[in-house]
Amino acid sequence: MNTILQKKVFSSLQISQEQILDEIAILMAYQKRSEFIAEVDWYKQKYKMDFSAFDNQFRQQPASEELENDWMAWRFAEEGVQYWNNLLKEIPNDSGHSA
């Protein structure tokens, strides 16, 4: 989009370029969190338990390559949810968003 058109759009919306970038960043953070939540939910449904129970079970028995791969992916997804939750908590309350 060219600069003149951007200025017209921002002016029409009565919003600054900084505010637009803040809104886009917030929306992208919520999107990333949603992607990780969906992955966590998928594993919960697949194994009929939460990650903590799966982790305990995984550590107590020899695991197949599939279980190992799922454990790593699920753990990464859990950490991703936590990361984005923590980041979204840093958003000032006056932004109109809540984590």
C-alpha cells in the first residue's frame, strides 16, 4: 500500500500509524496463542488427558518414536501457550484488550 493511501486510511479511521501497528501486533499475538491452544487441545483429545498426565506416563515407560515426537510437539505447544499468555498480560489495560 502506498504512503498516501495509508495516510488517507489512517486519517479516515482517526488512528495513528503507531496505534495501527500496536493493534496488528496484539492481533498477531492472539492468533499465535490460538494456534498453540488448538494444538494443545488436539493432543488432549488424542490422548484423553492433559499434558501433565501424559508427561508422567511418558516418563514411566519406554516410548515409541511417535510418542516421543508427540511429547516434544505437545510440550512445545504448552510452552507456546504460556509464552503468549505472559506476553499478552503485558498489554496495558487501556488498550481495550484482555488476555
